[in-house]
Amino acid sequence: MGKRYFKVTILLLLIAFAGVSQITITTSDLLSKDDTIRMSNAAVAGIPDPALTGTNYTWDYSLLNPTIQYVDTFVKVTSTPFAYQLYFNNPLSPKYKANFAQKTSDIKAFTVIQLTNIYNYFKNSVTEYSIVGFGATINGVPTSVKYDSIDVVYKFPMNYGNMDSTISKYMLSIPTIGSFGQRKKRVNHIEGWGTVKTPFGTFQALKIKSTLYITDTIYYTTLKFGTTFNLPTQYEYKWLAAGKRVPVLEIDATGSTVTRVAYRDSIRAGVPKVGIDELEQNADYLVYPNPANESISMNYTLDESCSVKLALLDICGRVIHTFTDDKASAGVYSHLLNVRELNLAKGIYFSRLMINGNSLVKKLIVQ
């Protein structure tokens, strides 16, 4: 009787352990062409600390407050602008031949650099999931940009405890201006496994922390002047579940400051729904001149009454000045950053606009 009881107990323990054991993520669990994924951005205020982790851990984000919904669409490379396909749909260049692409938001930087109609190009293979480059119309000129070193986002198979790192970089020419480049070191650590809860559901997941060390370089041809600067360390926390195609939860942070929360979701009544272009317009936040040496004007438009907080952060992500932290009615708003009054040294800063807890961060350069 004792032996039989012992065997049954061991069997039950094994079954229970199997139900909570860590999962493995492979290439089949990630995106492919023609995937369409609905996402929600959530308010960042008051969320649990994304750095918390462990084995058989439970991350409870079920009370996230969605603020905007959008649909991520991953398309065939052949459906993207033909000018971009020279690198990313070329059988003679297999290293950069992408499986699919995704359109993303326009970028306006340094007041003179405009990247529009941007597509990121992805390769999902048995061994890795990577970004091989992007296509963009740069100051009116369609351009394909290969990463000299490819950005490997995930290496397969993904299991708890895995660590890896890659360095990606590119340099692009900007018509009539000069050139702009970026070097990124990505350090990945699968630092936890367990259960993650979001408003969309409960999932068994691996948690991966990506630490990003980014250096930007810009050169002005007319001024014969260039500068290189390191951005504050950035973190991406992602929870991956089997067969869900994208992380079921993503949290971005600069230093200890959370800047973005997004999770896979279903249609929710009462939550604004936007597309990529609308999302860019919805975040109607302009900062100029940038770079500057005397003053910077920060302007934004509110379509309705909102809770608004506008703050200036140093390169480590610490708040060094708050311009407003209050309820505001619909309208156009402008705040002036006076470099001398705030006694700002030359360097990199960030302005963070929070509307109903949703963050938008702009990089500022004081010369």
C-alpha cells in the first residue's frame, strides 16, 4: 500500500510540474508574412515594476488601462515600394533577403531630417529572428538602408537562462544635409518564465530583457561638422507565449522610466482605434529648434480634455524640470525651454510628454 501511494504521489507531482514548467520558443511561434495583430497601448502610470522576475513567476498586468488600439500588419516584401526591394528581395543577396516587412511611423529629427514611408524588413529563420534593414523616403528621396551588421532580435531556440548579444549598425546619406548613422549593441537575457496576465488573457511565457546601448552619429556637409553621442541605456521587456506571433506584453524603459506599454489585445469598445499614420498624427508633438543653444519650443495639440505632464529629463532619465502637470482642455499648447534659465550644459536631454499616462519622448540636443 505504501509503495503504491508513493508512486501515485510522484506521478501527481510530475503532472503538476509539467503544467507549470518553462516553455521553449522557436521560429514557428514568431511572425510570418500576412500576419495581422491587434495591439493596445496602455497607460504607464502605476504599473508593476517590469524588472521583477524569476522562475515559475506570475506577472500580473491584468489591470492595464488601454489608451489607444492599432493593428500591426506584416506584409509580403513584394507589396512594399519597388525602390526598397533592391536589397531586401534580391536572390543575389541572401543575407538581406527578407521574409516580410512592416510599415512604421515617420521620423522627424534634428528639424532637417525627415524619414517617411518607412518599412522595416525582417527575416525569420530556424536560427534567428532579425531586422536586416529598412526602406524610407529620406528628405524626398526613396532609399534602401542595409544594416552593415544585422540586428538579431531573438536567437532560437529560446529557453530560460539563455544570453546572447549582437551589434548592428548603419550609415545613411541625407540629400543636401550630410549623413546619419547609428550603432546598437543588443544584450538579450531570458531572465524569467512563468505566467503573465494581461487584459487579453493569461499565458505561459518566457520573459526576455533586452538592454540596448545606442550611439548616434550625424555629420553636416555644409558645416563640415559632425558629432557622435551616446543615448541613455534603453530596456525592452518582452513576454513571449507559444504560437502568439508577437510578445503578448512589451514594456520599454529609458533607465528606470517606463516610456511605453503595449500588449496583444482584442477589439475594445470605447478605446480609440488608429492606424500607423493616424498614430503619428495623434502624437502631434513638435520640438524646435533642435539642436539649439538658447531656447527650445515644445508644442502639442489636445483634441479633448486630458491629464497632461510635460517634463525635461537628463541623459540618465532623471526628471530635472516639470513644465506642466495638470488637467488641460482641448487646444494648442506651447512651452518654452530656456537653456540659460535652467542652466543646461551642452549635451543630450529628453522631453517627455505624458497624455493620460501615455508617453511620447523626444530627444533634445543643447549645443
